[in-house]
Amino acid sequence: MDEDRPQYDAVVIGAGFAGMYMLKTLRDAGFRVRAFERGGDVGGTWYWNRYPGARCDIESLYYCYSFSEELQQEWRWTERYPSQPELLRYARHVAERFDLRRDISFRTEVRAASYDEAHDRWAVRTDDAELTARFLITAVGCLSATSTPDFPGIDTFRGEAFHTGRWPHEEVDFTGKRVGVIGTGSSGIQAIPVIAEQADHLTVFQRAAQFSVPAHNHPLSDQEQRRVKADYARLRAEARMSPSGILCERLEVNAVDVPREELRAELERRWRIGGTTFCAAYPDTLRDLAANELSAEFVREKIRATVRDPETAELLCPRDHPIGTKRICVDTDYYATYNRPNVSLVDLRKHPIAAITPAGLRAGDREFELDAIVFATGYDAMTGPLNRIDIRGTGGRRLADEWAAGPRTYLGLACVGFPNLFTITGPGSPSVLSNMIVSIEQHVEWIGAHLVHLREHGVRRSEADAEAQREWGEHVDEVAAATLYPRAASWYTGANVPGKPRVFMPYIGGVGTYREICDGVAADGYRGFRLTTG
Ligand code: NA7
């Protein structure tokens, strides 16, 4: 037996949409692969996020794999935006259709991985086994490490407590209960209208208000499906080369140069279409504060026109960040929910949460008695899921230490000092600023082709070059600095997690541009990577 030969060619961490496709791609290319998934089944985000109203903010017909023509033709979506149960059904269908489960260990967490320099392979430790693999590929998701603020007394609460990103698999019924929701990001905004219908009383605890645009969700007709499916080849190709992997009409004129009436009509039209592309109309919306304010004020007017109590309406009007610089929320009846007699809004800016108490919570000097608390408080995004694994590269360096001042990567795919490690949708790639599935497919296909190249050329070690990584980091920063994004205290910047370094993590240069860069790197014999044969 060859001592040098690792047990696996590759270990994949995670079996969400990224992990499943990575596993399939490598297996099809003849590699020996094992995937580890801490959940009880495939689906990743859509396995965990079972909170009431959980739904993707990208349209069904585009938030799905494009790698298999048969798959994309045969699967039938039921609504414009896919609900969590439907997405989970889709993930399970994919696992079955491509027989993926046989190579996945479920309910198994990868705890640690260290690079064995003598053999150029990774030693991986799960909670019940140790194994070796030439390559380690992380498919851990960008929003999988939940963040719950360390409120004093949090463990003393006698009622039920939930985090939206770790929702129980059993049905949760809020009927007749006094419920508190802390957090008004995408998760809170989706859950609040549904919980309000069940609960006896719902109190929403809001720190910063966020901008939300209506989903206008509706059942998908057969005709609509047929139209898109018949044109998939073109639509998918266009999405891959677009700025965000999402197709929408983008105007070439700046908002500030458009006559006000015309601008209002255009924003009104977009509001009626709904969805995340509301801010994509004008090129200056995310670059120029004056332009941004035109769209922001339009949404505030919608809020005032919807919410009957003027004080509540004002409180719901976001003022602390330019619109679009925190991921815009997509809702069904969010603002109108505040017209219900059983819903109240608490301003945490005025009355910060002082403590969670056995009977509820104390905000400022006000006591709230609650039977259930929902923490919709978000995630230690992008770096969190990776830093929580004890990953050690050459010389025993820890990834979490290397990233102590913020993540540093080459293309969001690889890191200096961590050979043969590839990070799907890692920090420094467009990932969270895009249709995730488009970004996942691009990364998976790039990594798959890279590993085939290494095999064909007898390369046992592929590592990002320090100079290439430094230049990429500068480029990521420079592109972000030209936008309004870094101004928001968002999870894109780490500002939502106390103590996390404030660095704008994703690459905002565009999905299509990024794809061209990655393809160019590959075409140049993997420029910026040091490849060691032997
Ligand atoms: P988000 O968007 O990070 O939202 C978290 C919410 O929780 C947000 O309203 C926060 O207020 C609030 N929060 C966080 N910490 C606290 C504390 N300590 N006190 C009070 N309120 C707090 O997470 P989501 O899960 O909603 O969405 C994540 C992404 O998933 C989303 O962007 C989509 O891409 C899908 P803040 O704004 O920080 O004042």
C-alpha cells in the first residue's frame, strides 16, 4: 500500500447546494470523495431555516441548478419565490436523482483539519473519525453560523426560545402566546407577518429599521414555466455574465439626471415588480448618496402610506444606512402587519435590551412578559462558519488567526499557507452579493476543473501565491470603496458581530466580471497559484 496515498482525493465539508454539486462534480471526474454534513439531510440553509415564512428572495426558476438540462426541465416550481419546504424537497430530489447520499456522512461535523506537509494532504477530524484527503473543500455556506447576542440573563428565560437559523423540526405553534421577535432583517421580516397571524400578541424589538420591498409572490403558471424553460439556455448564459447573477432590466442613465416624475414612475413600476432588484434600476443608486436617497425616500413614502400609526411608520423608516447597502429584504405584508391590533413595535435604540428575564425581557425600563422569544439576530457571516472549524495550514498556522484582522484570500477560493484548501463562495468572492446558485456553480466548476488539471499534471500541492493574494485583497477593497456598501453596519462588513473586524468581505466587482477573472487565471495555467509536482 502506498503510504503517501490519502484515503480520499477530496473531502467536502457541507451538503447544501454547494456541497452536493461539488460531490457530484468530483465523483463524475473519477475522484474518491466524501462529504460531511452536520445536518440530518441535504439542503444546508434550507435544512435549518424552517422558521414561519422562510422563503428565498431569488425567484424559483433561477434559484436552482443549471448544470443538468434534464433536471432543470423536469422540476416543477409552484410559486414565484420558493418556500423553504419546497427548496428542501428540491434538494432531496437532487440528492436522489444523482445518488449523492451514499457518499455523504450526515449528522457528522468536521471539527478540525490540519495540513500534513510531509505527505501533502489534509488530516481531517470529524466528531467520530479521522481520515486523510489530498484536497479539502469547504461548502459550509456564508450564513450558517448563527449569531445570538450575549444578552444578560439569556439562559434564565422560562419560555420557549428559538433562533430563526436553527428552527426545530417539529411544528411550533404560537397560538394564544405572547411572542417577542428580536431582529428585523430578512428573517425577521419574513417571520413577523406569519407569527402575527398565530400569536395572541407579537412584540417586535427593532434596533435598525431595514428597507423591504414586496415579493408579490404568486403561484407559477404552467405557461410561465414553459416560457422560461424553453429559453433557459439563453437566460442562464445571461445570468452568469450579469452583475449579480440575477436578470433584470438595468438602465444606463443616472437617477440624479432623470426628471423626478419619470424617476418616480420607474420606481413605482419596479415596486410593482417587487424583489431584490429594486435598487438595480440606476447605476448610481449604490454609488452616490444623493441618488440613493431618491430610492430610499420612495420606500419611506410607501411605508408611511401603508402603516396607519404615524409614530410606528416613522420608526419603520430606515435612516441609518443607504438603501441596498444592507441586503434589501423581500416581504409579504410586512409593513401592513403593524396595522394589526395584536402587533406592537419597540424601538431598541431608545430602549435597548437590558436583560432577558425568566418571564420575558427588559428593554430600557420596560418589562415585557413573553411566552416565546424568536431571535432573528442573524449570522457570523462568511468567515464564521470557517473560523469555527480548527483549520491549520503549513507551519501549524490557524485560519482563524490568519483572519483575525479580516479574511484574506486569493479570489475567495484559496489562501496563502493553506495548500489544497478551496473555499466555495469564500470571502473575497461575489457569493452573498449574487444569486448564490449561480456563484456556487461557477466556483464548483472552477475547482473541479482545477483538480482535474492538477491530476493531469501530476501536481500534489496547489497554493495561492502571497503576491496574488495581496493584489486580490487590494482589488476587493478598492471596488468596495467606490460604492456606498461599506457605509452600512451590515453583516457584509462584520459590523453585526461584536468584536469582529470591520472589513467588507464579498467581492462587488460583479458575477460576470469575476467569472472572467477566474477563467483567465485558469487559462494562464492557474496564474497566482504555486503548483508543486512530485
Ligand atoms: P440580519 O440581516 O443580520 O438581521 C439581524 C437582525 O437582528 C437585525 O435587525 C439586527 O439589528 C438585529 N440584531 C442583531 N443583534 C442585535 C442586538 N444585539 N440587539 C438587537 N437587535 C439585534 O440577519 P437575517 O437572518 O435577518 O438575514 C440574513 C440574511 O439571510 C439576509 O441578509 C438575506 O441574505 C438572507 P441591526 O440591523 O444590527 O441594528
